[in-house]
Amino acid sequence: MRAYVDQDACIGCGLCTATAPDVFEMNDAGKAVAVADTTEENQDSVQEAIQGCPVSAIRESE
Ligand code: SF4
């Protein structure tokens, strides 16, 4: 699984990068991007980030 951030929707709040720092980073535009696959180790924090994102900008796909 891999998380994706909708760059148009993201407001750069930083919640996902704080919740799952091994998966999400902020880019030069101040938006979050997923830089790693979702693994057994980080899936709980990724789910927390998806549910916590205030604008529902994070999606997951195979
Ligand atoms: S939690 Fe959502 S709005 Fe906030 S930085 Fe992450 S993707 Fe963007």
C-alpha cells in the first residue's frame, strides 16, 4: 500500500508529518508528500494521519 496526498487539497498543517514522520514529509511548496510505502510497522500511524487530516487529503492505493 502507498499513501498519496492530494496536493490541491493539502493545507500544509503538518499533522501527517508529525503522526507518521517515516512516511510523510513536507515539500518545497509546503504540502505533504508520501515518501515511503505503508508497511506493517507504520500502518497504524498512516491510518491515524488519514483519519486526522482536516481536509481528507490523504488516500491509499495498492
Ligand atoms: S494532515 Fe492533511 S492537510 Fe495536513 S499536511 Fe497532511 S495531508 Fe496536508
